Amino acid sequence: MKLRTFSGGIHPPTFKEFTATKPIKEFPLPSQVVLPLLQHTGAPLSPLVKKGDRVRRGQKIADVEAFIAAPLHAPLAGTVVRIEDSFHPLLGKFPALTIENDGSGEEERKDPLYGIESKDPAFLREWIREGGMVGLGGAAFPTHVKVSPPSGKKIDSFILNGAECEPYLTCDYRVMIERPSAILTGLRVLVRACGAERAFIGIEENKIEAIEGFDKLVKDLPFPTQVVPLLTKYPQGSEKQLIVAILGREVPPGGLPLDVGVIVNNVQTAWAVGRMAEEGLPLIERVITLSGECLKNPENLQVPLGTVLSDLVDFCGGWVEAPKKVVMGGPMMGVAQTSLQVPVVKGTSGFVFLSNLYEKKEYPCIRCRRCIDACPMRLFPTTLGKFSEYQAFDEARNHRVLDCMECGACSYVCPSNISLTHLIRLAKAEVMRRSRGGEINE
């Protein structure tokens, strides 16, 4: 088996043994859900309901007239009891709809989607938008936007991203093993919507069961599709690195995959699209991983959006020991949480509960270039870190600081324990702020 990969990257312990063999469990509908009005990259939503309204499962409850946005649907039937600021896993607090479960189970479903290959791509893109679909790998970019290439941009290849390179997370792996049919239905919709001529499914070689399963199924698709085994390496699941590994194409600095004729979507996004095509349910649930040494029973769970983290912890049996850090997502690019009252949002791939943390003393840079060798974007992290420290933001911009994807590889390998990712993130924020204000010198 020839394994493809990209230059740079690192090999952290995967810690996937906690949950890799655990089948997906369906989390029971909670007593209430909290649904922030911003769960995607793009414009925040406006409520289509008011306090006291009854809603059905699958009913559209929030939307906005903006291209880069995705509507929100009720994950359970019940009554809207609050519309107010609530905990948000990324934004601290944000306006949210709280729905109290009334136990009726009333649903609002779309008709199944038949004859996918005969559908007009524009119809499919609007159908995807109406389902509230966003990228479920973490970025939560609206899917209908991704599959809408601008005029003059020809898409020849579609890549389904099954790498799941973050430590601890196994939700995508389990979806690939347990829900392959719906994934391939979703792939058919996405390929037709963007006009791609062929498809690739990239899966890291530590997920051999998923590779073998898809190898048997893709021959029945109506377009050429290849399953591509990838070297297990972080961050193999990044779009640009995936494109290099599979197609040998390099996205230009500041560019997007569509600039090289490619669209990339996560396997769980395809599952959600396929599920709507087969069952008529919009994006109201997703599969997440709860893992880490602190959790009594780590699990892969299919959960309604808006489920509060404390309810999930209780379902997993609580703690073996209290965690020192709770992270939404994986430990490399995830976001630390300050409360167990945060809800699951569309971009939630999991929660990791960590205890093995220790303070690292920082030392001066020894110019070893390990960060340069590890950087998947071929940047100079130590130099960018210095520019950030000395507030040389023009220089940081000129050295491509905005191309950093904040994967954390440089900080991971640094023998001096310099928080390079943090420094670069600060520089990026300032460069973007100044660019918006016209303060950066050309």
C-alpha cells in the first residue's frame, strides 16, 4: 500500500485507542437544547420564532439573507423558552434560542432526494443551504458556498476528507465504518452540485477498516472515485496538505482549493447531506467524540445540536478525576472551555478532558530549525514569533504570517518551549486588524 503525504508535519501520539473501537451511541433527546445564532463561518442568524412558540423537530427556526450563512433547525420538538445570551464554545457568550422538549416528537421532514445525477446543480446548492449544511470537520464553513465555484473556476476534482488527524477524535472514523452508504449518497450530491469530474476519498492508514470498506463500495458510483491511503501524520487533514498529498497540487499563498480546481469536504458533512437526501432530516444532529483520561466512559455519540456538555459528561459516567483542561476539538487545534454549560454546535467534533498538563519553562530560541522542518506551510515560525514579539507586523505580513493555519506543530516540536503558535496568532490578528483599517504599509 503506497501511502501519500505532504512535506513537514509531526507525529504526536494519537490516543485514539480510547474510542476507536466503540460504536456510535445515540444520545437520548435532552430536556432542553441551547442553540446559538452563530454556528458557522459567516453572518449571524436572526430568529424566525419568538419566545413561547412551539416548534417541530427539523423546523427552520433561524436564518439570514446572506450568502455566507446557513439556517438553523430545531433538533427536537418543544417550546421556545428563551432568546438571550448564552454560553458559546468559541465566542464566550452569544444570543441563543433555548427550546424545552415537550416529548411530542413532532417532525418536519423534507422529501427524499431522488435522481441526484439528473438534478440541476443550482437546485442542489439551494437544497444544501436549506438543510443548514456546514463543514463538520471543525471550520463550519457553509457547504453550499463551497460547492458554488465562481464563474471561470473549473472544478475537476472533489476530495472527501477522512483523515481525522487530530489526537483523540474518532467520530469521523466511526461514521465511515457505520454509515458508508449515506456518506456516498452525500458525495454524489456534492459532486453533482459543484460539477467535479472525479472524486477521491483520503483516509489515513491507521483507519484500515474504513479504507477497505470504501474500496468495495466506490465502484458503484457514477463517476470515477479513488480511495487514497494517507500516511498517518498531523496535520494530514488540512485542506491544502490533503490536496498536495492526493493530487500534487499546491494552493497558492492566499488562495483557496478552488484556485487549483479542487473542492474538499469532510466525510461527516457528506454523511449529513446523504442523510437528508435519504431521510429528509436537515442538519440537526452530528456525531462527536468524548475522550480523555479523565472521563469514565469515553464514547462516540450522535447528539442533537444544542445539547449541553454537562449532560454529555453525565451520560459518559462522569469523571475518573477532575480534568485540568477541557478542550472542544482535538488538543492540537481545539479551543479550551471555561464551562460545562457550553452547547454542542455544528462545528463541534468532540470534547477532550485532559489531566496530564504541566508547566513548561520557556528558554531562548537555539536556532535548531525544528519548527521550520515541521511547518506544513513552509513558513519560518521562529522568525514570525520574533516579529510578533517586537511588533514588526509589516515584516510578519511580508513573511506570509496569514498563511499560518495555527496547527500547533511548531510549538509541539520546539525544544525551548516557545509558544510560537500563540505569538503567530497574535501577529495574524494584528495584521488583519490593520489591513481592515488600511494601516499596513505596502
